Amino acid sequence: MLRIAGMRINPKTNGLHNTTFNSSLSLRKIPEGKIDLPVNARLTPGRWSPDATRFTFTNTTERGIELWLGDTTGKTRKIEGVRASTPSWAAAVADAAAWAPAPPRCSGCPTARHSSFRWSNPTAAPSPTSHWSPPGRTYRKASAAHRPRSPMRTCCGIRTTKISSSIYATSQLTLVDAATGKTPPIGKAGIVESARISPDGRYLLVTTIHRPFSYLHDARAFPKEIEIWDRSGKVIHNIASSPLEDRVPINGVITGPRSLQWRPNAPATLMWVEALDNGDLKIKVPHRDRLLALAAPFTAEPHEIVKTEQRFTRYAVFRKRRARFCGRFRAPDAPRAHLPD
């Protein structure tokens, strides 16, 4: 087990250490309800395709994390040539694979649904054996004149180097054809924090982590690039280039885009939140946050949907293209809801 950037990583699998697994899966309302599973299975919960005809799950072995594909007959098969890479906090919710809707029908387009999958970089160097510091405590002496004190809480048990973070976290996005098993890559390899597919299946919202890494904060605070890609991996639009989050006040938020997500009742509309108070609750302002939206082809300026008097927390979308937005000033306070047209 390795302690890297605030995470506990199993270097043999590129997955999280002390992960909870399932040892068996079963289906109901089919003959016998049994599923063909690998021997000594260590499984994640299955994830169904949108049409409910197939499902995916991963199986962790001593050599890595495998991707498996099954159908409603109970038959399963391992997708050859891919190995999952899930060394992140998001991996705890089994997001190594996600079903992608097929793009709009066109002449020559495949009809089989695809699964978007994040897997280990096959070109990564072998695991290091001697770059760790000798046993015992490691001390770093920093000058306050060169580095002002960070207002953020620091994390203990962090061991981060350029070598370890690159080897154990680098991954490659790919599409897995559920019918043929083909795995064309999407874009270039990198430290992928998240990849979310637009409702129409045309675009991906991709967040990648890059250097400089930190010895004081976990990976969630590392510098990031937030981009919109097409299905070939071409960058369509850069949403934000976030620096190291070492100047965020305690109980505060970053000043750039946060809480990014696709609007579920629109083909490809991205929504996010930005702070209007520099992310600091101590600053008195009439509105804390504002919610913005940007629709494909992402060439116009984002338009403002609503401002919230308290810190934005979440939103819920209803039918007829309406939504409710909630904000909260501090944890004990009751949230307030907004219902714009």
C-alpha cells in the first residue's frame, strides 16, 4: 500500500487500498438467475446500460482491475486489452466505467451502444522500486518569505512525487464497443479525475490533474484542466485552468467554476457555479454564488441563470425544463430554494 496525495493506493492494481468488494452477483426474473463469474471474484456492483440489455462490472485480481461485460442471459465476458485505473476518491463510487448513449443516427454509424471506460496507461513506466525516501520521518524546511502560509487545512500521510503520481494515476479514456469489444482511445493519456458524457452522447466533460503536485494537500487540490472534448478526444472548449487550491479559506470555495455537470433535460448544456465573494464567507455581499450555463457548440458567452444569497449546494431539474436551486450559508442554517423559469 502506498500513501500518495492523500490516497491509499494498491500499486499492483492501480486501485484503492482496502476497497470493499462483492463476491457474487445474481439476476432475478431470468432462468435460474445465475451469472457466469470469474473464480475468486472481487467485484464492484454492476452498472446497467440505458436500454437494460447489458451491464458492466469490474473484477480486481493480483495483477490489475478487469472490465467485464454481461447481458440478461447471465453470460459474461472479460474485455481483453483493458485494465481499469481507479486511484482516486471518485473510484469509491465505482465510476471506472459509464455507459455512453450512441450518437445521433447517421449513415455508417454503428448501432451498438458503447461504454466509456477509464483504464491504465499501457505505456507507463514500470513501478519504481527505489525512489522512496529511507525509513523514518521526512522533514521539509520552507521559508515564509518565499511561501506564505496556506489558509487551508493540510493533510497528513501524504507522500507525493512526480514519479509516483504519474505512474499510479495516469490513465487513458477509451470507448469499449459492447458488440465487438473494440477499444479505440479517446484523446491523450493523463491523470483523469473525471469524465462525464453529455446526454446526447456527443461530448465529454473531462477534468485532468497536472503538475505542480503538492506535499501539503491531497489530489483534490492539485491544479486541473477542465475541458469539453468530442468523442474523438479533440478539445472543443476549455472551461477553466484551475491552479493549486492552497489559498482557499477554511469553509470557503474556489473562485473559478465548480460543481460542473451536464443539464440532464438538454442535449448538451453545461452548468456550473462561480463564487461572487472570492469564496470567503467573511466577505459580506448581497449574493454568494451565481449559476451559469453554456450550450453546444460552446462558442457563445455563458449566460447567468440565477444568483443565490447563500452558498450554492445543489439543484434538481424537473420536467418542462424547470429547475430548483438550493443554497446554504452555514451548516446549521435551513437551505433556501429558488425556482426560476
